[in-house]
Amino acid sequence: MAEILFRPDGDSDRSGYTRRIYARFTQHLAKNGLRLTDQRRRILDYFLQADRHLAQEEIYAALRKHGLGRATVFRTLKMLEECRIVNHVIGKGGTPRFEVNLERPHHDHLICISCGRIQEIRWPKLEDIQEKACRKIGFTPKWHRHEIFGRCRDCSDSQP
């Protein structure tokens, strides 16, 4: 079941979006004296094909047959977060799960503590309240995130 509900779709084949992501990552790597290796490319491609939030271990398990190690996955995830291509949300049991976040509207997450499903949700009215409250007290927010833990509909319905 797809968890990620919104993907920028200005290009019908997503090639423009993919190019922008690769350009940002390549620039970030070059700025740090690194290059886009086949291993880093595989990890990024895996993200771009995903329709759900991915755990580090899941990425490693899917790509180890291509010679990727845990350390490579860990370091690449860190670089992708540093250049703000991916972001993480805390999943069931406290495990971080990652999503491509570039050019996506702000959203929050509902995390099922039974099955681990992560649902994305947008609350424009809540965002407006937060912005007004910050302005009122002269606070300049840089970012925020809401993660609400509970049970999804399927798991709530199956509980006695």
C-alpha cells in the first residue's frame, strides 16, 4: 500500500524532478570533494521508486546483492539528509524511516504503533494557527514536524 501521497508531477514522466534531485545531490557531493558513485546512484534510485517510507535496513537488504554495505547506505542517507533531499520520520519502535522530501509540500505523519504504517497528512488550518502564534510572539520558525502515534483504521478495527 502506498504511503507517500504526493509527488511533484510537473513532468509527466518525472524526468525533470529526477534531474533536479540528481543535480542537487551531485552539487552537494562535489562541494564535499566526493563524486556520485554507482552505489550512491542505486540508493537514490531506490528512493525515487519507493511509494513508502524506507528504513535503512530495508534499503541495505534490497541493495546488498549489488555490493552495497551497511556503512555505505548509512553514509549516503546522511548525505541525502544534509542536502535536504530526504527527511526522516520516527517509525514504529523508534526506527527512523526515510522519504524523498524535495519539492514536496509540508506534511505531517500518523504512525501506527501496531503495523508500522505511516500515513501522510496535511493540515492547512493547523499550519495557519502555528504561523499566527509564532508571529504574535516574534518567533521565526525554521522547520517543524508532527508525528502522531496511534493505531490506523485497520489495526483499530482488529483490536477487541
